[in-house]
Amino acid sequence: YHGILRKGQNPLFAFALDFACLCARANGVNFKGLTPYEKKKYVWKMLYIYMLGYDVDFGHMEAVSLISAPKYPEKQVGYIVTSSLLNENHDFLRLAINTVRNDIVGRNETFQCLALTLVGNIGGRDFAESLAPDVQKLLISSSCRPLVRKKAALCLLRLFRKNPDVVNVDGWSDRMAQLLDERDLGVLTSSMSLFVALVSNNHESYWSCLPKCVKTLERLARNQDIPQEYTYYGIPSPWLQVKTMRALQYFPTIEDPNTRRSLFEVLQRVLMGTDVVKNVNKNNASHAVLFEALALFPPSNIEGLTCIVCKDFILVMVVPWYVDVILQLIDKAGDFVSDDIWFRVVQFVTNNEDLQPYAALKAREYLDKPAIHETMVKVSAYLLGEYGHLLARRPGCSPKEIFSIIHEKLPTVSTSTIPILLSTYAKILMHSQPPEPELQNQIWAIFSKYESCIDAEIQQRAVEYFALSRKGEALMDILAEMPKFPERQDPLWKQSSLIKKAEDTEADTAEQSAIKLRAQQQSSNALVVTDQSPANGTPPVSQLSLVKMPSMSSENHNTAEQGVTQANGTLSVVDPQPSSSSPGLLGDLLAIEGPPGVAVQSEHNLVSGSEGALDAEDALALAPVGEQANTVQPIGDIAERFNALCLKDSGVLYEDPYVQIGIKAEWRAHHGRLVLFLGNKNTAPLVSVQALILPPTHLRLELSLVPDTIPPRAQVQCPLEVVNLRPSRDVAVLDFSYRFGTNVVNVKLRLPAVLNKFLQPIPVSAEEFFPQWRSLSGPPLKLQEVVRGVRPMSLMEMASLFNSFRLMVCPGLDPNANNLVASTTFYSESTRAMLCLVRVETDPADRSQLRMTVASGDPTLTFELKEFIKEQLVSIPTALRPPVPVPTPQAQPTTSPAALSSDPGAMLAGLL
Amino acid sequence: NLVSTSTFLLSCSASNMFETTVLRELSGLILTRGPKLCTFVEWRGFKVVYKRYTSLYFCMCVNQDDNELEILEVIHHFVEILDRYFGSVSWTCSSIFTRKDHHSKAYYILDEILIAGELQESSNKTVARLVAVQDSLVEAAKEEASSLSNIIAQATK
């Protein structure tokens, strides 16, 4: 050992000295003389020094000699130290071959394992030549236990990889097929690794194994018959999935249609089932699988690709890549790209400021192509409208140039694209303040050209943009974004702000589709008039009000500005009853003003007035049914709008021919900030504007001052602060009224400050869920109910419904695939952040009923949440729902309490 | 200590290079990287996947076309098993690698998870079971030895 001492390195030196002394003391002068314990100890020390990063070029012989020890502890140490210290080219290994072979062919399976591990980790040529057949035998031997066979599989893999010429795998396809039928997932994982190596070398021989791989994948993807211990963060052995997909990638095509179909199903399941979750390990594992699945898609399979690109998670990870891919996809296969996909591109570009110049530049590049798909025109126009100004310094990207290249495409596009182009022009104008007169004139000319377009959408945009853009600088303010929330110290909020942004953008596109929907809706002419008689207990109507007779100049043949009618000696009112053929609407519409109007049609009391305030003409004008249709009617279904806003954070709350009320909301914990956008659509001002909030007891609402007058074609923003005090399903109501000309309009609108807005989805793992679930035992904290009359929907639909209400479905937590488990955090001032857990057990045979269990740390919350979910699940009856009183009727300025109590219309107004 | 851990777990499935050179280069490469940087590094035509747990770095060197996320989770899988075996307190302060009986156990465990750089067992329960069997074998041999030496001691009295 003098050679060692020469090195003089500190730990080595100490160790070598120690070792030499020990040997001397033991009088054996050599290693053999030591006791087994001492041998082990010194070989381990050697390994430890090696681990610290020193070259250990002595003691190899001793380590190798331990392999042949008869007892397990020494043998184990010998094997491990040898496999760590020596590599395949080491001469000492030859000495061990015989011992290793004896251990492999021997009957002792623990020795077999050690030997196979050594060979698997070192895998030299000598080992391959002398041991490969024995290892193969072990692998396919039915008498071996899984622990030996999985090691044999990997050992063979190593030998094959290093020396493919030495290992004879001819005729192994049958054996491989047999191995792939293995039930033990450990053996299957190892065998799959071996299989990957074999097919990468030569896939031709292994066609027979292909269906087995697909079957394995199916089993994993459906989580069928997978022991719990083989799931990793809820994912059935991601490694095995990855390896199996790897193996499949080596086969150029799959001929059998059945196999192909099952594979496609599996891939689709992987694509659709992968989501971004908080747990980083789960994310990694599921994305590892996802990426292999992506690689498995044949490049020509556009359908497959489009379903991939729907997934947001890719965006989160590799946004620039995503934008590139989608743009390419649109370019190459625009017909297959649905609108959602390009909406998503827009959405993600909007949310990633870094990406905006890049995306705009890309869009600009695509526009240079001679022929591009219409969808590409849409995306490019949108992106350039929003972010084109970021490119201003680049050549070919001045506002004028961008405008002209986009405008070149206009003659080639369909009517659905023109509105987008018009928006782009407006944005270009907005971003180039002060605008070049030439550009401005060009754009204005286009707007005025489309002002008379037959398509309502185009016409509306043209008119609006034209008017807006004439305001010059003011345009900036109108098109500017809503001010951001000040950042507060809430980590949950920060995390979710990206998602929120996404929701906002999504809502904008929803708004677009709502516009389309509205265009399709026929305006109903039916006017609902309450037949009010004094006999039913209403005190004599004594206020002076006006019948609303809006003058819709385009259609209205009756230009009478007002219809004031005398009834029973007083002037009374016909209210603007929103009309719709659906009786459900009536319930949802909180638009009935205090005293119901008298029946105007063929009523004898129509003209009996002694107050000669009216001339006969006006009174008569009121009589024909046709004229009653002129009463202000909302555009679109208010209930639908409200329901949509319960899920989205921005959109239109109410619209009629004069006014549009838009909402944008941001929610953070138990705080919310809504902005009401009150837009006057007309060229005359709206006066006597009043907006009052009728808050339910559980909300604290503060509406900023609403101006009395909204100037023509202007929009005012009224922020509304919301604080959630405690859990409740009651809804706040906005009492909005205005006067336009002589028409007074009053509507009561539910505000989308509903329970689910104060929820924050939170993923929970099994380890977090079950203890919580168990600790909340029984009523009142945990409530269970069997719900009948559930709307028919698949489990997937139900899961997405839950997710849309910010109840996060946690797949894989419940072993029964027919059950859903969801979790969320509820925020209110009284409860603070409170975890809520929901479990829904469905019966696949009968989708109309289910059992629901809701648990949280607060009894009221549990109850309210349970009722809330129930409301979402059961089918909404088309008949009128039972009336519920208006939360705070006394706050209604225009309604006398007495009238309210007896008036069915007012009762309806309270329907929530 | 950081260097040593990377030594320990370096499992080069495709490399045959001289190990100390490998280590020196890799530790220089990985230890200088900030916590926010990607945990995959390209190196000499391979990919190095590493993950840091408190003061321990675990790294694996894989081929360019391997699935790095999968490998990252192999590391985490290994760490979870270590965690379960040693209890998180003892090993996070890297004491596995300072106590000799611990570092040997870590080797046993690694051998139950990876062979030839490929995952052999994805169930942590199975691994735990196999390691426990090995432990009991060692214990049994120890007891046998001590009883033997007792007998000898008795006999030679």
C-alpha cells in the first residue's frame, strides 16, 4: 500500500493508512485475513471516498473478492461496490465472471438479483458473451419471481445495447409478445424498456407485439386494473405509458383498423385529460406522457393536431412555440381550425405581454403571403389591430402599411370576417394618434361605406366606430382597457390572475358571439300588459307615469313620442314589459316597474279622462296592438345574459335600443370589483339616469356615483365594489332607470355577484383530501343529499360544469370512475378562506339522479354550496318558478310597498 | 458535499467517459446554475437532467431524444422512496451521504429502482418491500454471526 500513500490526498491518505494498519494488526498482511465485518467496512469506506470525488484506484481486487463470499451481507457489499467502482473494461471483472454466472444460474434468488444488477449496470462484452443466454432464460422462466425477471429484462437490455451482435434475439418476437402480456407492472415496465431497444433496432420482427402495446396503453389510460401503488400522483404509471408510446413510435403505421382506433382513443384521452395542475410532479408526469402522445401522432393527422392545440396547458408551457404552431396550422389547414382555436391564440397573446410584438410580427409576415386562409386573415388582423403599433419602427409596419395590407384582403373575405377587419381599422386609428389625415380619411370612407351594410353586425360596428373615431383623442379613452386592480397581498390571487385574464378575454369573445346571437333573435312583438283592476287590492294608482313609446326611427311607423293614458281619472302607466315567448324569461327579468299599467286595449276606461292633458289623438294612438310593440324591449335574453355572466367576468348585462349595460368584474378572495359600462347608443342624451343597488344582506356593495346624464353615444364607467360577508345564494339587484325623450325605462337586473364568484379552485391531492374529508364528519358541516331530476349530462360535461363554477374537479381521487370529487376555496369576511369539498356519486344506469355530499368548515357555507350546486345540476323548469321576495324591497324608489305585495309583476321581479 | 451527491447519482446510460472528468464538468455546469433556470442542460451531445432537493443535487445524463420530464420524475420517484425510507428529516440535511450505513442503503435503493439507466420498478411500495427483505437478510446474518461468535466464545472459555 505504499503506492497509495504517495498520493498524499487527505482522506485517501488517512484511509489507506488506516487500512494498512488494520491489515498489519490482523497479521494477515492482506485483505483475506480480515473479519467479514472489517472487510465490509473497508470496502464501504472505499466507496465513500470514491463518492466524495476522489480517484480510488486501489482495493478493486478486494471488492471483487467479496462477491464470492458465501454470506449475503458480504456478497451484497461486494456487488454494489464493484458495480460502482469498476467499469466494463476493467480486467478484474473477468475474475468475477464465474462467480456471477454461478449466482445467476443458482437457485438463490437474492443472489440472482445481485448478480443481475451488477451485470445490468456494468454490462461488458465478456459478460454478454458468457451470460446472455442465462439471463434470457431467467427472463422467460415461469418459475422466477417478478423481482428476478424485471432485473433480468433490464440486464438483457444493457447487454443488448452494448453488444447487439453478441446477444441473440432471433425469434424473440414471440417471447416478447408473451412478456408484454405480463400482469406485474414492474416486470412489464422493465420488459417495455427492453422492447423499446429491440424495436428501435428492428421493428419488422415485432409486428405481433403492437396490439399488446396498445392494449397496455388502453389499460393504463383507462386506469383499469392498475394497483394504487403503481399510480404516480394519480397517473397510472407514467413511465410505462411513456415507454409504451416510445415503442409504438418505431412502427411507421398501424394497419389493423381496430388497433388504430383504440390507440387513437387512448391518445385523445391523454390529450384531453391533461391539464395544468398545481402539483409540479403531477404536471411533469402528465406532460411527459403528453409529449410522447404528441410524438405518436402521425404528422398528417390534422384532426389530431387541432385537438391538441385546444389545450391550454401547452400554452402555459411553451407559448411562443404554441403561437408558431397554431399560425402554421391555420396557414396549412385553415379549414380545420375552428374559431375557438384562434380565439385562444388571441387570448394567450393578450395575456403574455412579451409575446405581443412577436405575435404581431408573425401575423405581419403571414400577410405577405400571396394567398392566405380566411382564418389567418382574422387572426392577423386581430393581432395587428391590437399590437401592430408595437412594430411601428420596423420596415413595412407603419400604421398605413399595416392598414393597406389588411385592407387588401377585405374583398376576399366573407361577412364574418369583415367586422374583425373593421375593428382592426378602428384600432389602427386609435393607435396612431394623431392620425395621418390620409389614413383617417381612408378608414372613415370604409366605415361610411359599411354603415348601410345589410349585415347587422357589420353595420353596427361601422356606425359605432365611425362615431367613435370622430372623437379623435377621446377614442383612446373609450377603447382603453379597464384599469387594473391594485395588487394586494394575496398569493392565491396572484396565481390566478393569469387565468382571470384568460377568462376576461374569453368573455370578450363570448360577447362577440352574444352579438351574433342577438342578431338572430327575432324581436317579439307581444307586449305583456298586466290587466290591473282596482278590485284586487291595489290602492288607486295615483302617480303620473308615462307609457314608454320609444321611437325606433328605423322601423317605427308610430312617431308619437308618448302615450299618456287616462285611467280612472288618473294618469297611469303601461310598463315596459319585456316580451318573450318564453314564460321563464318573465321570471328572470326584473324589469317590472311598480304599478302595473292598465290594460290599454279595448278597455272601457281608456279614455275617460277629465284631465284634458291629452288630446284624443295620442290616446287613440295607443290603442292598436301594433303600437304597443314599440315599448322599450330588451335586446337578447336577460336571463341568458345573467347566466353567462355568472360564469364569465365580462359581457353584456342588459341591452335595449337606447342603452347597453356591460359588466367587467374582477374577483379576489371575498372582494370583487365590478365596472358597469353604461353606454348610450343614441344620438340624443339619456337623462335622469339612476342606478341603485339593492343589496342582499350578505353583500356589502358600493356603487360609485352614476351621472344623471349620459351624453349621446358615450359610455360611462361606474365601478362597484363588492364585499362578500358570508355565504349566501341571494343575488344583488341593480335598479336602473333612465329617461330618453319622454320614455322612462326602469329595469331591475340581477348582478352576477353570485356565490361561485367567491370561489377559488384549488387542487387537492389524495393525501390532503381524505384527512379533510374524514375530519368533516356529518351534518351540519357535511351534508348529503340525493338529487333527482338532474339534467342529462355525461360525467365529462358535469366535470366541466363544475370547473366552470370554479369547483375544481380532482380526477383520480375517487376510485370509482362514476364519481366526481371537486374542491374549492370559498372566501367571505366571516368565513375567510375555507376549503370546500364536494363528492358526487352518479349512477351510470340512471343519469337523472345522483348523490351529492358537500363538506366545509362552516354549516351555512355547506348548505348554501350544496343548494347552489343542486340548482346548477337540476334542469331549470320552464314553468314559472316560485316567487321569492325581493331582497330589500324598501330600497325601491319607484315602487310602493303595497303595490309590490299585491302585484304579480313585482312579485316576479323578486324571482331570483 | 454537493459534488459528491452528483457523483453518487450520476447514471450515465450512454456515456463511457472517464468518470472524474464527467463529474468535474457536470458539477461545474450544474452547481453554477441559478434556481430559476431550466433543470435540463445540454452537455456533450447528451441531456443532463438534474433536480435540487435542499442541498442535494440529483442528476441523470440521458440521450438527446429521451423524455426529460420522465427522467425528472424518475429522480423524484427515487427521492420519494428515500424520503419514505429515511424519513424526510434525516436525509434532507444530506446525512444519508455522511453516515456510512445511510449511503450504502441509498445504493441498495437505487439498485432497486434503476438498472442500466432504466426504471425497473415504479411502485414505491414494492421497492420498500424489497429493501426491507434485504435489510432483514443482513440482520439475520448479523445475528447468526453474533450467536456463532458467542458459541465460539463460550466454547473457548
